[in-house]
Amino acid sequence: MQLSEIIAGVELSSRSGDQDPRIGKITFDSRQVTKGDLFVAIRGLEADGHQFMDQAVKSGAAAVVCQEPPPGISTKVPLLQVSDSRKALAQMASAFYGHPSRELSLVGVTGTNGKTTIATLLHQMHARMGFRAGLLSTIQVLIGEESLPATHTTPDPLQINELLRKMVNLGCEYCFMEVSSHAIDQERVGALDFNGGIFTNLTRDHLDYHKDFREYLEVKKRFFDDLPEEAFALVNRDDKNGRVMLQNCRARKFTYSLRTLCDFRGKILEMHLEGSSLVINGHELWVKLPGRFNAANLLCAYGASVLLGHHTDDVLAALSELNPVAGRFETFRSGKGTTAIVDYAHTPDALQNVLDTIREVNVAGGEIITVVGAGGNRDRGKRPMMARIVADASHKVILTSDNPRYEDPEFILDEMMQGIPKNLIDRTMRIVSREEAIRTACIIAGKKDIILVAGKGHEKTQEIQGEKRFFDDMEILKMHLKG
């Protein structure tokens, strides 16, 4: 593709050279530049691509896009200056792959909790209704039935558009994608054409990246501010921040709720460990996903499907057949009757929701044993909050490692212990080894007890000092829950 076609929609501050070279690929990593590439200099959290522009030209870059051209860089290739390199990258990536988001019904799901579940449920539903669809989620990337590993909650603009183009070429009509606050802030989704946007909820998370909760809220809101008039905006009315998302939003506005009258209204009739009985807009059905938070997720998926134009009967039939998402309240019952649950809950609110659900479905009256940690090099303020929630809602608590990354696991546990009330210390253990912590929970669990292992969910690795080692919570549970 010619450079002029790639930059057609990009507002340039200045340009040197009138050449129009053919571009082989776009990259923002100078180490990946080969002859004929377009290099985009991005200011990252750890490195500034502007420092490697000269190296990119020496490696064969046919053109360079940047915010501030440094003195002395070769003028043999076109040098294009823009006000925001990230925004320009998103626009150019979309153009390079032929604007694939315009050829799909693209729905973005944002919020603190529930993104993965809702996006995955929508993909499952559309497959059951006979449509070919794509999925971009924390767990996996799906192009129809083809599964690819996911590297980020929301990939970079080049990866997104490459994947969307593959989806279009393979006949996908829909794509459901998680939209993280990092992705919105870094303009990864800025040039995509969304048919719908979904807001789940907003609670404390990612405050290691955002300055404060207000900034986190405003970044999420930006996604809805940018939706076009013809798109739909579906927000959770049970979260006070849902109303904020709709302020200044040009899209068609809709709400869903388990508590009050709205466009899509749900009510829980019965809740069991194996599933729930719900009423959605006057229709009663049984679903395989337990818990109040899953009822909200299913209600949201119902609303989004109806807004995409599907018949209510088809949507309800698909809802009743959906299976739980990997690592999201994923259950296993041992031969002796102990129930184990693996869940991705790694925020205070998510932990509260999961533990509330366990208490609601714990009809046998067994003890709740919770194994939980907190991620290293992330928001430290939530560590004691998480520990307090777990201690209040569990009969026994085992604090352990999550992904300590480059932090000392003992230090993380020290900070979590600060949240344990003195009167609950005697029911709390701290075991750094996550496998040993899970094994201990299995040993002390009785016939009717429920073990919750929280924090990592679907993840198959544990990151310690920069090394990712294979680790699967469910596999460890099954290994030690014998008989």
C-alpha cells in the first residue's frame, strides 16, 4: 500500500519530502524495522520510540511518523510530524488493513469486572444462533472456531486490525471485544467503528496506571463519548457510574438492571451452584451460570443481542444453553463432596461479588475456605481491602502469592495482613507458595466445604522475578482433591 493511502485520514503538523513510497508494513518497534517499512515513534511507559528513529531509518524504514523530529535525522525518507503518534498509529493501522471494523458489527465491552464474561457470552450466543463471530478477550482470541492465545486484554492497533481483517476474510459478521482503560487511554481503539458499547461497572482497579479513580472514570467515559450516533450504548443502571457514561454520549442510550425499571430488566427467582432461574423482560428461563453477578452479565448479553437486531426467542434460547467462561466461577466437585471454585476475582468488588454468591448458594452449610493473593507491581492500596473482604466472608483464609512479579511475596503478604482484623487473625494463614496454599486448603476442607481460589482464574502461568512458570489453579486443585 502507498504511503499516501495510509496517511489519508491523518492530520499532519508538518512533512518533509514529497515521496510516496510503497509500505511493506507498519511498526512502532525499531527492532522490527525492515526495508520498506513505516516506523511510528511512540512514547511508551518504559521507552521513547523517538530515540530510535535514526536507527529505524538505517534499518531501511521508508518513512517515519513522529511527534517531535530530532535534529540530525536523515531526510532521505519522508518525515511526518503529528500531534499524537498513538492516535495516528490507530488511524494508519485501520487504513492499512482496509478499515475492517466497518465490515463487521463490532461491539466493545468496558468496565472493571465482567468484560471477559460478557464478550465471551456474546460470542457463544451468536455461534449458537448460527452466526460466525470473532472474539478479542483476556482469555483468548477467536476467529470463528479458530482459537489464538491472547497477549493483552486489548491488543495494539496493528494487531487489532490484522485480526479484524482475518475475521472479515473468514466470513465473520460480528466481533465482540474487551476494551480496557489502558487501550482507551493509549488510543488503541480510537479509529475503530463500533456498532455498540457496553459498560459493566466501575470499581477500584489499575490505580497503579491511572492517577486516581476520577481519571480512571474519565478514561472509560471517553469510549462512550466517541461512539457514533447510529451505535448503541448499553450501561448497567445498578452502577451509579453508568449514568456518567451516557453524559454527552451521542449513541442510542439503553440501560439494564436487576434492581429497577429500565430497558432490560432482570430478576433472580432461584440461585444454585449449578445455575439460576431468572426472569428477563417477563420471560422466565434457567441458565447454567450461578450468581448475582452472572445474572447481570447474562442480562447485559441479552440486551446487546436484542439491540443487534436478533429476535427475543432466539436470544433466550441461546442464553439457556450458555456454559460458564473458563476461570470465571469455574467449579469442580471432588469425590468426597468438597466443591472447588476458581475465579479471576482480583479486585475488592469482584471478590465481594464472588463470596456473596458462594454464601447464597451454600445450601449445604459447609465452611468457605478462601485462597487469595495480590499481584506484585500493581495497585498496593487494594491489598488490605481485599484481605479484609475475604476475612469477613470466609471461615478460613489462606493468603498466598498471586503473580508477585518483581516484588517480594512476603512484603505483599505483609500489606495484605494489615487488612485482617485482630479478631480474625486466628482463622488466617499465610503461605507464600501458591501450590502449597492450595494443597493446604484441600487438606483442611471437609465434605461439604467450598474452596475458593481467587485472583488468577484462567491464567496458566505465575510470574516471579520476570519468569513465567506454568501454573494452573484448577489443575492443582484436582491433583490434591482426591477421593
